[in-house]
Amino acid sequence: MSMDTQAKESFFIYEVFSQKNVSSSFVHQFSLLAPNAEVALAMARENFLRREPCFNLWVVKRDDIHGLAPEDRPLLERLDNKSYRETKGYGDLQARWRTHKEKYEEQQQKRATSGS
């Protein structure tokens, strides 16, 4: 086994995630190559903290990250219809109220003029 092959087998790819403050979520920053998690964390801290401050830092071995295959993603769709829980219909509420109010006022004026 060559020295280059040994080095590739003893190093792992780690993904680095950071959190800006207590209330923010973790964001993926970059990948790095390291022999173990402790070295990966030291390298991430050294490289990332020079650029910007952060509250927390994670390193995760790429092999330990598991996701859904593209053909399995339809399994994430909701089985029940609970669209009534979503707030998507309230964005134009003021405009709709204004329209109804104007129609109502027009009707009242027509009644007032025709009734006199």
C-alpha cells in the first residue's frame, strides 16, 4: 500500500456547522479533511473563528450524515389535509376588508338616495 493511499484511508471528511447566537439555527459552513473529530474541531475553530464570531461549532463525519434518497422523498408529503392550519390566506386580509367595506358603503348610499 502506498503512502498516499494510507493517508487517504486514515483521514475522513468532516462537515462544519456553526451557530451565530443562542436563538439561531446551525448553518453548514465548509468541509475539511481530518484524522479524527478532535483534530477536525480544532481545525474548524482555527479556520472559522478567524473570519467571524460564533456561539457554537459542530463537526460531523460525512459518513455519519444520512438523508433520504430522491425516490423516498414523496414519503415526506402529508397524508392528511390540514391546510386549514396554515396561515396562507391572511396576507391580503386588510385589502379584502377594505373592498367589502367600500361595497357596503356604496349599497348604503344607494339605499339612502333611492329611499329619499
